Amino acid sequence: MAKLRVGIAGLGTVGAGVVKLFAGGHARLCDKLDLVAVSARDRTRSRGVDLSAYRWVDDPVALAADPSIDIFVELMGGAEGTAKAAVETALSRGAHVVTANKALLALHGARLAQLSEKHGGKLLFEAAVGGGVPMVKALKEAVAGCRAHAVTGILNGTCNYILTEMEASGRSFADVLAEAQRLGYAEADPTTDVGGFDAAHKLTILSAIAFGTLPDYDHVRIEGIERVSRTDIQMAGKLGYRIKLIAKGALTEQGVEMHVRPALLALDHPLANVNGSLNALVVDAEPAGQLTFIGRGAGEGPTAASVASDLIELAEGRAGYPFARPLAQLASPPRATPAERGRYYVRLMVIDRPGVVAAISDRLAHEQISIESFLQMPAGEEPAVPIVLTTQACARAPVEAALKAIQALDVTTEAPYLMPVEQPAVRFGR
């Protein structure tokens, strides 16, 4: 049987890693596939691997259109422009596509799945979520016989590294971010990572597979970690919690709800001790119960291995539908956002003067919010002192109303900061 011919567009960290697997004679990969062509913006740049054995194509879209290429591997990134045009071109002529482009899939996944089904080329994207952790395959295959009702993950290694280092070193967000940029863990413009958008792209993909819905990035509520302070890390620890950026999709009675945001996790939560740049996913599904997947979420080795896994799956004829079901069977998730209810953490920076605490308590009581715990840092030379409290279970709306009323008292020096205390998934319909 003839080997499938592969063309790779994008020779950054991951693309170069995939080329190294071919050049190194990876047995299972090279037995069934031949890398024949590559494409990137700069032909002269050194990538730590000899490219002379492969045909160079300047235009990635031309490579995608080449009828001699059976599998087009897109590792350029970006939701629009060249990456989108190249993937659409390959799928439109019936070629298979392997990509690590989570933004492209989150925003245009339904359209790409439609092209895949119409023209017969398969679309695989294990490397788009979780690096070397097989999150996509787990949801497509291992959980296929279950009914998933929640997926909860730490899906961005940069944010997890920053929060872990803030806790370990006591340094500020800005200091640790600058260090992460020096070490190459964070981009020069870190907005996509620390703003929660990268995790939201990945959550969109996982939720679509888990719940049998069309990918719907616009439905994800997104909050980053920029406002998490040393005080929050310290106070959360005193209360028996750890702060993580959590990406969660849940199947509720109203439909699918998705959010990315910092949250407090009890120390016995399965994600609380996932530290550094690791990624993790917890799937709550019936009848299997709770399944947890942990591993390196980025980097040359893990992500290149995921790309290779997809290539081997194509070569062995095991690839299925992009989102595990035919497009016609994927439901449109409702746009309505269910009212939130849970326990909340609040940090207030207040002027240190008599009557402030009583005034704050009064505004909370007015909204019928019960306080579970209350901590106040000792007053120092600073004009403002932090007050931290956690609420008992309540709706989020009255907490926000109380915080708005507290701001109106003119006793705070900055906007209050609100984070949820992460709760276990709630089962329904049993």
C-alpha cells in the first residue's frame, strides 16, 4: 500500500518538532507516511533540523492545493488569513487536514466540519487542546459510551505557571509575567493567554465534543487572571483554597454553559495540585464517573507527538468525524446564560477608618448575603487595607449588587474583586 504524502505549513516549535520525528525515522510514522514538502515564511531561518530532503513551497495555500499532498498539516496559527484559507483549500479538494490551531477550530469549526463531510477529507486536531494530553481523543473515544455533564480543565500552561509561581514566591502578577516572558513561557503580547482567550478556544472545542453541540466560541464568558494579586493568593491559602484559571463547560437544565475565569479550589479538588505549566481535564460522565487527564500542555515534544498521533490515525484509517458526530447531529447550544449560584470570594481594598466594616456588612445583609468567613489584613502604613470574605451559597446577582453599593460608599480605593469558589458538577435528570 502506497504511503500517504504529507505537507507541513508552519515550521515553528511544533512544526520543526514534527519534521524531527520524520527525519529521525519514527517507525510507526515513517512506515505509513512520507513527509514530502514544507512551507514557512522564512526559508533561511535555522530550525534545528535538515530540511533539504523536502520540497520547499513558499505559499501555504499553494501547498494545500497541491494534488500530490494527501495530508495537509497546518501549524501556522491564527483564526483568519492564510491559515484559514489553506485549511479550507485542502478540505475543499478532499485532502485530509491535521491542525493544532484551536482559534481556527473554535471560530470556524462548524464550517470546516462541513467541508470535511462534503468532500471526504478528514479533519483531526488532537494537538489543538492539551498538547501531549489526549483530551480530544478521550472525549471522542474513551467517553463515547457515557453521558458527559461537565468538563473542567486547566487549559493554559502560561496562566497555570504564573499562578503557581505567585503562590510559591510571593511575587506579584507583573513580576512573574515578566519572568515567564524571559523564559519563553509567555508571548511578548500575553493577552491571549492571561486574558483567558486561549483557554476559551480550547473549551469551545472540548464542549462541542463532550455535549454534541456545534462549537460556539461567542457563548463562552471569559475572564483572565490579570487582577489576581498576591493578597488573593495569600488569603485564599489561609482559607484553605488555591486559585486556578478554570475553563468549564456544563450541561445544565437550560442547556450548555461555558466560562473561563479564575476560581478558588479546595485543596482536595482534582485540579488544585496541577502546578507549573501542566494542563489537566476532569470529565464528569455517567456511568463512568469522574475521569482526570494530566500532562504537559505545550512544547515541542508533547505537541509534535499529538500531531504524529493524528497522522498515524489517518494512515491506519481510524479517523472519524471532527467533533465525534456528523454535523447534522450537532445541536446549537442555547444563547441563554443560566443564573449563577454558588459561594463567592470577595476582596475589598478599603480605607482604614471606624465604621467601614459595619457599613460593608450592612450592604451585604441588605442583599441577604450571609458571610461564611471574614479576614482583614493588619493596618500598616498604606492608606488602604485588604478585607477578604467568602459568602455562603447565594445567587451571584445580589453579590454584584452589594459590591456596587459598597463602591458607592466611597470607602474603597479600587473596584472590588469577585471570584467564585469552584463547586463540584451538579448532576441532573437522574
